[in-house]
Amino acid sequence: MESALTVENRDLLAPHTLLFDWHGTLADTHDAMFSAMEEMLPQLEDLGLVERLLPEADCATSDDARLVRYIRIFRRLHPRILAERRVSRTDIFNAIFGDDREAKRIAHEAYNACYRRHFGEVKPYQQGVRAYLEAIGKLGIRRVIATNRSREFLEKEMALLGWDDLFDAIVCADDLTRYKPDPEMILRAVEKVGVAPDRHVWYVGDGKTDMVTANNAGVAPVFFNGSGWEDDKIRSWFRKPARPEAILHSFEELMGTLAGLDHPPGEFAARVAEVRPEPYPAPKPPEPRQEADWHPAVAKLIRPRVILFDWHATLVDTLDAMYHAVDDMLPEFDSLGLTERMMTPEDSKTPEDARLVAYVREFARLHPKVRADRKISRTDIFEVLFGEDQAAKKVAHEAFNRHYRTHYGEVKSFEPKVSQMLASLRNLGIQVGVITNRDSEFFQHELDCVEDTGWRHLFDTTVCGDDVEHRKPHPDQLLLAAEKLHYPADPSVWYVGDSTTDIIAAKTAGMTAVFFNGAQWDLPWLEKIFPGTHRHPHKPDVVVNDFSEFWALVLACEVGPAG
């Protein structure tokens, strides 16, 4: 496109000053930024920030609510954010902490400490940025950087790019008392170049926070869409009059927009056509994430008469206690005689499993990536480590329980309105139960304390790990649940769980296996953990990413043909 898409009825005014955000607008520092974020987020508990995450009900958008939930549970960025690489750390902190300035200050400081180990990986956000900035200078337009980046990092990144000579002023987070979206940054920037904060000043940035900051300061917000968002999606983020006045998809579009404002002659120090460089291509949007679209035709699923759920990481979040207990027990493997009973790495199902086995053998603790991901249950960990050695797994579960006793107690609903969904299933005439490898001692306590009032009234049956001889992935627990409900173990019984062991148990029991993809694995990863080989034949019948998808699936089957 030749010029930007104006999204308001008012016209843009010719700028005498352009303020630029840094990351995601002028420079690409995604590799370093996301590495630092992934290092910082597992520290949230130690920083006292988990309890300061914004309640999901208070989030501005459903996407923000999902981000808060994912970070609360897994202490990681949502995989879609990592795949798309479009969102800045400032937007992330504003989404998850809202107006809690102290929480954001602590988060930014922790981020900077991590970024120190990664910064330096920087390149122009698109080809030709320097040529375009030089052309803007020849037009007599002031060029200013206004960024939440610390000066320590910004000046070194500018030097690496050779851009030290391109700007009339720089304002960094170190110069301020408040981060964006507070207008202090922009007001300080215009003060530095001696102009008033009006709509002849544009703030060009790639984030929602940048646009809010510009509006708060009274300058023109211009959205740089180098990440390739759909224009309608960008508009949906803002309420009038806070929307950007223009959406730019490249620096070539910026020059085209300035050319459209180059009237009457003399508006700028030179004609745009005289200084405009040869066009450079727009930034390429990121490759789309391969979503876990594993939904067969609903007609192939048997209408559910009984739905059994896994507990941990499906209905509820007890990850903190679970990982603390695993951390405590692994150093005891030698004294428990478990080290020599672990599988050999070469016998593992996947390369990732092999690395976990090798790491636990050598260091008697979880691999840092497993610990950071927080996506694998203790049952799956024991399956990876011990395979078919049931006696070893029994010893490991007993050791885990001993340590879990010192950590368990706090339990949260995995998603909002899970209890309403469970009640609604029963209103449809579906019997509902829980199957968990957790011992009854712990499960009964958690069942009574979740959401303060407890969920005991929501289930027709429960089966715990110590109710049977063999825990999942053996089918004993699922078969016992069907027996307690006086219902045959057939595909009209659905088992919903988040782990490979859940799927193996369901398929072995002859039930419909529903994989709850709360960890948001992408399609390539699901195909890796469910390869469908002779050695590992069990695959889910359906994958759902959240309970809204699950509810829609149930309703579709309710009106579909009976099995």
C-alpha cells in the first residue's frame, strides 16, 4: 500500500517530530527479549508477584485473561505469543498486572536482570530503516526514541546497529519515574526537543501500550504493524478516541503517508519525493503456529453418558505443590534404590524423554526446561523415568506423597467457571466423576477446599490412586469408576485428561479419550507424544484446548446421533 490506513475520521496533521518506540518498531530484539522473559517468569513466585497477577475477570480482553491464566499456572508465556513474537514485555506486564505500578516495577527490574544475559541480539526491524530515518531527518522532522528500555541496553544496541548519529533525543526508562502508559515518557521527549505535545508530534509504536501512552500525552498515536496483525484486530483493541490515527505496515508506508501530507510545498524542509529512498520490502509476518486441530467429525464420537475427569492440571491447578514435592524427592533416588531402576535414555519414547532420564540420572533433579515449562505431571515424569517397572513407580509415588504432605493445600480452579460446567453436565443427565493418581488423603482435602466451598457435590464418583493396585496408565481406576456407577466401560464413557498416561488409560479401558490441552501444545508436539506407532499406539479421540471447546463438543454430541 502507498499510504497508511487512517482509522479515524479526523485527518493526520503533518508532523514536525516523530517519536519512535524501539523494540518491534525500529529494532528487532525479539530473541533476547523472549529469552529474558522466559528466564524471568519462573521467578514470579519468589518475587511475590503470583498473587499480584490481575484477576481474570478484571482483564481488558479475553486474550489478556488467557495470558494471565497461562502465566499463573505455567509461569511461561502463552505458546501463541512465543510463536507470533508480536507482543512487547511492556504490553505483557500491563496485561497481567493492570494498574499495579509496584508489581510492574518489580517485574521490569527482574526482567532487566535477565536481559543483561541476553541483550546484544539486535537487528533492524526491516530492511532500510537507516535510509528511511536519514530521509526523515532531511525533511526537517525531529527523530526521537522514547522507550521503556534501560539506557544501559539501548545505547549498546544503537552502537551495534551504527545508529548513534540518527536521533535528536533519547528518553529511556531510567529517565522516568513511571513506565508507559503513563505519559511522562512522551512529555519528557517533547520537552527535550523543545516542542509542545500536540498532534504535530507522532508516536510510532508497535504495541497497545504505545497507543494508549500517545493518547494520554495528547500526541498522535501511529501504530507500526510490522508484525502483520489484521487491521480489524488492531482496531478491536481500542475504544474511541484511543484508537491509532493510522496503521503503518512498513517504513515505506510511513514515507508514503508523509508524501500525502507534503502540501502545500514547504510543509517540510525538502520534498518527500526528493529524499525518499528506493522502496524496501515490508517486514515478513511470523510463521503461523500450528494449532492442535485434532477434532474429528463429531458424528464419530459416541454421545457421552458418563464423563470422567483427571484432577490435577485438568480441573484444578496444584502445580506449585506438585513441583515442590518432586524437587524434594528426586535427591532421595539413590537411597531409595531408584536410580539404577530408571530406564536408559536410548529406550525412551522421544529425545526429550531421553534427556530427562539422562539429566535425572546425573543430577537427581528435573531438567531446568521441564521445571520451567511446568507442563508435565508427576505421573508422566515417573512413566518417563521407570517405564513398565511398576514396583519402582510404587516406591516413587510413596516418596512423592511423603513430600507432598508438606506442600499441598492450595488448589485453584484450572479455568473460571469449571464448577458451573460440571454442574451443567449433570443437568444434561450425564454422570460425572474424577479419576486421579493422587492419594485419597490429599484429594479429599483438595476436593473440599477448592473455591472455598468445595466441589464434592459435583461428582457422582471419585477414584484415587490408592483405591486400586495399579495407578494410571493402567485402566484399573477407570474400570472401577464405571463399576461404581453401574455403567459398562465403553466409548459412551469419556475420560478427559491432560497427560499421555490419561490417554493410555482411557484407550486401554475401551473408553473415549479426550486430551485436555491446557498446556497449549502445538500440533507437531502432539504428534510426537502420540506417535501412533506399534510401540506407542494410543492416540486421543479428540483434543480440546479449553473447557469452552469441550462444552461445545459435548453439546454437539448431545444433538447428534447416539452411538
